[in-house]
Amino acid sequence: MSEAYFKDVNALKGPVLALLKKQGYQAVDMHYHTRFSVDGLATVPQVLNKCKKDQIGMAFTDHNQISGALKAVKLAKKDVFVIPGMEVTCHNGVHVLLHFYKAKDLKEFYDKDMKQRIKTNPWFIDLNYKQLINLASKYKCLITIPHPYGPGFCGIMRAGGLDAKMVKKIHAVEAINGCCVGHMNIKAIKWGKKIKKPFTGGSDGHCLAELGTSLTICKANTVTEFLDQIKKGNSIVIGKEERLLNDAVHAVEKFIREEKKSAHKQIEKMWKDRGLLEWNYFKKKLFKGDFHHHYHAHHSEINKSRLNEHKHTKHLMKYTKK
């Protein structure tokens, strides 16, 4: 069965991971966002260069996008161990991670089942998480539930979790997410053990400084072997959460990036509204108890009047508690 340890992975990067690699192991950040995510800061080449230096592999999982993953597969060649994937935001806000065995399968999934949906609404596809899991089950991929106890709409446990039938269709639970505070990850580990699912770990990073804060280690030489090892429960997850000050600095960088990237005034307004929501939540949590960094898309506590103002978020009103 998979194991999870709260340790600083910086002690492993470089010589230790290089030695593990010689012995047939791969250490992969299974959850990372590049500039192809609207809130991502790093370019694909920057990510690959850092991965090569740190002796780690990378799963490119941009929000509702696959361009970064496809570009990474093309550029990495044999220098960096790359797993193509994406993080899908469902209609009710829940996130689901999909890691594909082959880039061509990811592209087929995106072109056939995601592209038109994302064109209609780039932030929330028109499927709930159960429908998405059923759809993804038709493809050769690893279906993982990221940050199950995450904030806002993004954590699946906030939306009622999974029944026994749906639990059978997922392959893994993200045990350590670099952007979740300790109790959220601890709950994720306990839930993973309860439903008897293997673990993965990832930074959920959106900038270079966050890359590789949580790693998934398996003995494998290929992507197929690596994903199969996870499914068999032969993964080890090592990682930790970020510090408050680092989160705040990274958040400012992301907001600046998002405003520059917004192509239309209405989209720009949406991100500005989200920024106000998350800043208010930041202040509330900072001074009133346990704090969690809510600076990624769709992670904020809910302000109904704000949600109702924009066509891409007003549908979420029906998922808020009365």
C-alpha cells in the first residue's frame, strides 16, 4: 500500500534523487501548472530546466488545457521524465486530475470530449465530477482526486464525496498537496486509506518556486510503468505545504500574470472579482484561525453576489449552501 511522509523534499533533490534514478526510481511532481494555466507563471522550458537540475520528473496538469503537456512531451525527449495530463474543473467547481499514458490519448480526450466544452466556458465544463470520471474511464489514464478536502468548490468532499460505485472508478487520491494546510492533507490520507486507494503527491505549483514541493516516487523506467505502479499501490509520497509568506508573494505574482493574460474585458473583470474575494478570505483566515492559501482559480470562499455577476460563474449559485 502507498505511503505518505511529511518531509522537506529539498534534502532529496540533486544527488539523492540522482542515485535513486540510477536504481530505477522516478520522483515526479504529479500536479503542476505552467503559463498555459491562466494563473500559471512558469514557461514549459523553465520547468523542464529546473526538473533536470533537481533530478525530478513532472506531470503537466494545466487547468482545462493540454498545450503545456504536449509541448513538454515534445521538448523533454529523454532529459526529463514527463507525464502528460490536465486538471479539469467540473460544473460544480470540483477538480479532477487526469494523467495519460500517452500524449496522443490526452489529445484525443481533449479534442473529442473537452475542447468544445471549454470553448463554451473556459472555467467550468458542463459535466459534474461523476460524469467526468465516467467519461475519463473510457480512456487509458490515471484518475486522481486532488486536494479532496480543499477549499471553496475545488475539493470533492465539499460536494458530497464519492459513493461506493464511483470509488471503484477512481485510481488514486492526492495525499499531499503542496498548497493545502496540514489538516487538509491529513484528512486526505485518512480518506485514501479508508477507501483503499493508492496515493499521489504534487506541489499544485503555479510558479517555479513551488515546483517539486511534493513528489511521488515509484520504481519505473517508463510512464506506463510509473502509472501502473501507482495503481498497484507501490507509490511513496513525500512533501510539505508552503509557508504563509511565500504564498502571499506568489499570489501577487499570479494576479499580475492573470490580468495581463485576460483577453477580454469580461474575463478580466471575473479575475479581478476573484482577486477581491480571495483577498477578503485571506484576511479572514489570517486573523481568525486556520489559514489556507486560496490564490488559485476557483478556490475562494463564496460570495453569492459576486458569483451571480458573471455568466461563467453564476451557475455555481445552485451549489452554494443556503
